[in-house]
Amino acid sequence: MAGRAWKNTYRLSDAQLEHLDLAEERMEAMDLSEAERILLGMLDESPLCIPVLSNLGHLYGRHLSDFEKAVEYYQMVLDIEPDNAWARDERRRYQRYLTYD
């Protein structure tokens, strides 16, 4: 994909990049079911893909208010990449909404 202004740190394929772009467009358009479908399909193919896990955390936390799922996805990122400060901050943000018995 020529013309990207950022480095493809996770070495995603062109298809993965296109699917992520489409999922993000669907989130912006508030077509959340379609965004979820795209991301979960990507996760089936690449269960350790940090950008997919991060986007799922964002989708569930910000758009669907399913804070437990958001925390789970950000924790998955941290299990793979423990120094990921962004995922740690986002996980902390959504953890404060959870109540524990």
C-alpha cells in the first residue's frame, strides 16, 4: 500500500490493513455490528494480531460500553506485548467501570 505515512510495525498484510481500515470506517459510521464482524473475522485468522485486539478493545469499550470485554481485549494485548503503554492505559480506563463482588 503505497502512500502510508506511518510504519507498518506489525508487518500486516495489505489485506489486513484494508480490513482494519474498513472496520475503522464502519466504527466512524456507527455501523458497529459490521465493524465487530470484520474484526472478529480477522481475529479468527490471526488471534495474536495486536492491532485487531486493540481495535476490539476500543469497539467494546468506547462504542458498546461492554467494559469487561474491552478489558479482556486490552489484557490480551498486554499478554503479548507487556510494555504496550497505550493498552495498559486503556485497560485501566475501563477497569474502573467494573464492579467486583
